[in-house]
Amino acid sequence: MYGAISYLLLSLTNIPNLVAAFSSQLALKLFFGLNSILSISQQFPLLQTPNLTAQITDLCSGKIELAVLFGIVFASFEKKMDYRIYGFVVGAAVMLLFNAIRISTTIYYFDAGELEWSAALHDFLFRMFLIVIIVTYYAIWYYYDQPRKKKAKSAR
């Protein structure tokens, strides 16, 4: 329920696309030394490298993954609200970081003409990477405060 509502709200804006494009442009420069031009006058932002123009669509933006993360974190009613807010904010930052790395890696290999690598990276990373990151993050976040709660109960 929370995930669906957050996705509906995210689909009303282009901000996640712009964040994905900008952070991917930064990652291209920092990790690969590849200069790119970001055009935001289109419906979807475009990242242009010397040999490629990549459109950052809604599927690239991480909107779905952000909605899933929001849904699972805020549906964890047994956690305090401040812990859920903190969990979502940190999780969103982690997810957006890995999304930028995923997009920039794919663009780098496409730009370099490594079509086999770029297709494999795009197809695998596009479908699996962010979900694996979200599930792993959620498990760590959810169980992080468990040892402290057990110690606090046994100290009483």
C-alpha cells in the first residue's frame, strides 16, 4: 500500500530522473574519467558521451525501487517512526548511489563499444541489482537494532 502510494507520487515528478542523470554524470567523471553532457530540456534527461546518447527514463531513475524501499520500511510497524524515517533516508541514499554506479558503468561500456559487456551489464544490473541492494539493505536495517534490544532487556 505504502509502496503504491509513493510510486504514484513519484510518477508525478521528473525529479528522480534528474537525480539519476546528474549522479550518473558525476559517476562517469569520477570513476571512468568520461566527460558527458547532461541535457534536461527533453521529457527525459539525456546523457551524451562522445559515442552515445543515453536517455534516463523512468525505469532507469529508480522510482520503482524507491517506492519499494519506502513501502517495506514504512510497513515495518514494529519499528519506531524515527527509525523508519532514518532507515528510508539512508536506504534511499544507498540505492541512489548504486543506481548511479549501475547507469554509469553501463554507459561507459556502451560508449567504449563493448556491446557484449554493456548489454549483459544493462540486462542483468537493470533487472536485479537494485532489488538485491534494497533487500540486503532492508535486512541489515531491520535487524540492526535487534542485538541492542536483547541486551537492554537482559540488563533489566
